[in-house]
Amino acid sequence: MEKIYTEALGQRTVRKIMIRILPFVMFLYVIAQIDRVNIGFAALDMNAELALSAEVFGLLSGIFFIGYFLFEVPSNMVLHKVGARMWIARIMITWGIIVVLTGFVQSATHLYILRFLLGVAEAGFLPGIVLYLTYWFRKKERAIATSILLLAIPISSIIGAPVSTLIMDMVQWGNLSGWRWMFILEGLPAVILGIVVLKYLINNPKDAKWLSKEESDWLITELEKERNEDKLVNKATKKEMLKDGRVWQLTLLYFTNYTAMFGLSFWLPTIIKSLSENGSTNLQIGWLSIIPALIGIPANLIMGWNASRTNSHRGHLIFAFIISIIGFAASGFASSSVMMIVLLSFSAIGLYGFMGVFFAYMTFFFTENTAPVGIALVNSFASIGGFIGPNIFGLVTAQSGMFILSGLSVIGAIMVIILKPKKVTIKTPITVEINN
């Protein structure tokens, strides 16, 4: 006999899970983002000290994503097999050590090697966390859950920009340059938190002692119901999934946003500096760099919350791309740092608002069996944009780069329009109709 659960039980369980899991994983991703893009702030002094050209720095910024691309899918498969607790801890400890070592480089060659290894070490972290959230949240909560997780991106800019530039300006201990100390001091938290993960993170609901037996049973039942529905509309095996055109459309869709996000993340400080009418300190540039991120926080939360409330993920994604198209196109005409910041702040509404909605929407296309590979595959191929984005701004002017990003947003909008998940309609307890 099927057990009947109350709505109050479900609400209480979801609230407990959100409080327990989301702030912690979001904080882990804040550290990941800071360690990934802090080379953009280091460039303000590092490029001159190591004699790095714009083209070399563009390649250095992007080479991280080559290692990331190559090891993303294998990493997520291992996480699914050994559990999130062990694998996320491994990822964080190894990337933290590599970031610390970056503070001691002596040439561009050293940087190429360590940036590539950083991508290898961090591969699987974000798709692993997104996969982990599917073990705890139903589809109706995933947009707001992933939006809270991805608040880490703008928050990391708000924290990382002033902290990174402050270290660079104020810390020169032991005759080491400030940018070197920035890498050393910002790499250590990842190592420490990796150890904390081993104690704090729980792999699945049945092992969660902080849930009551009734709460745990409710959650397991709800998630199992959705997994059974997914099997009816999505490809059941990894081989079939690879032949599903929708998966590759998801990849191209995310690629367009990824390219813009990381192209700007690495180059924004340098773009602001180049447009400054008079000399600005590293710290002043750092403060200006956080303004688009400040705009991105409410955009991400509001769009994620409303997409979960209305179940209209596609409409929200189209809206996000329209905002990005307009914002980037207008940024191509910016002639001052103030104008550039204002227009990029408008673009940030679409750029950041896209993130949480997309990661929830993406999970609708996979089954429990295909999700570990599918989520990593989409993230992996899209991450090529993290290589291309920084190189765009290394090869063309900032204004031309903005027009390119606007064009990519047009492609992204088209992908959303033609991409639709299949839906399951239960007509009777024993009759299932699949709608395309």
C-alpha cells in the first residue's frame, strides 16, 4: 500500500535540505571561481614582470579549459561511482595546491603547465555539484537551487576583485610580488575546505542523519517517481544519449553563454584599465569590476525563482539572451570605462540570469543513468568557450569582441527556441502518453 505524505512534510524537508546543502556548496564554488579567474587581476602586474604579450595572456587564460574539457566527463563518472564527498574533496585539495604553486612561476612556460593542470584538477567540480543536486532536489526546486549555487559566480567577483587587488597592492612579503602572494593566499582555502568536505558532505538522502526517517522516505519516493518518468521520455543508455540531437543543442546553447562569461571574467580588469581616462590603481579597477556582478545577483535569483514558480524555463532563457544581445551590441560603442561598466551591467542581467535556469533545464533531458555523463558532456564541450572567449579579446579590440559576444547570444537564443524537452502526461494510472 502506497504511503500518503502531507504537503507540510514536503515543504519542511525541502527547506531543511536547502539550508544544509546550498550555502555550503555555493561557498565551495565561490572559492573555485576566485581561483579560476584571479589570473585576470594578476595580469595587471604579472604580464609586465614576466613580459607576457596580450596574445600569450589570452592563451594562458584559455588553456585552463583544455585540461577541463579533456577530463570533465571521466571526472563526473568517477564522482557518480565513488560518491560526491570523496571526489569533491580530492578536486578541491589538488586545485588548491596548484594555485599556490602558481605563485612561484618564473616564465610563461610554467604558467602554461600549471594553468593546464588546474583545469585537469578542477574538471568535474561544477557538473559534479549539479549532479549532486539532482540527488536531493526535485525538478520543481532545481531552478532556484541551481540559481543559489551559481550565485557563486557574481559573489566571487564581488569578493575576489577587491581582495585580489588589495593583496597585490599591499602584500609583498619576502621580496615576492603582490600578484604572487595573491595566488598563494587564495589557493590555501581550497585545500582547507577540501578537508572540511570529507566531514560535512553527505552522498545521498538515505545517509542523511539530519533528516528524519519520514523526511528521508518522502524525498526518496519523490525522486524515484521523477526518475521513472524521465525513463519514458529521455534516452535510457549513454550510447543512445550521444545520438540525441537535443544534447548537442544544449551544448551549443551553453557554449554561447560560457564564451561571454569567461571572456569577460579574464579581460574585464584590463578592458577597464585601457578605457580609464586617467591612471587607476589596481584596487580602484577591482571595485569597478564588481559592478556587473552586483547586478547579476538579483537577476540570477529572480529568474531562477520565477522559472521554478511558473515552470517556464525556456521563456526565461530567451529573455536572458535578448538582454545579452542588446547589452553586448551597445557595449561595442562604449568609449569610456564608465559607459562600458554601465552597458556590461545591463548585459549581466542576461548573462547571470541565464545560469541557474539553464542548469535546472539541462537536467530535464537526462535519466538517472545518463545524467553523470550527460551533464558533464554538456559542460565539457561548452567549456571550450572558456578557451575561445579569452582569446577573442586577446586577438581583437574590446569593442570588436563585444560585437562577437552579441552575435553568439543570437545563436544561443535560436537554440533555446528550437530546443524543447519532451513531456509525460499521465492520463490514467496505467496509461502513459508521451508528447513531443
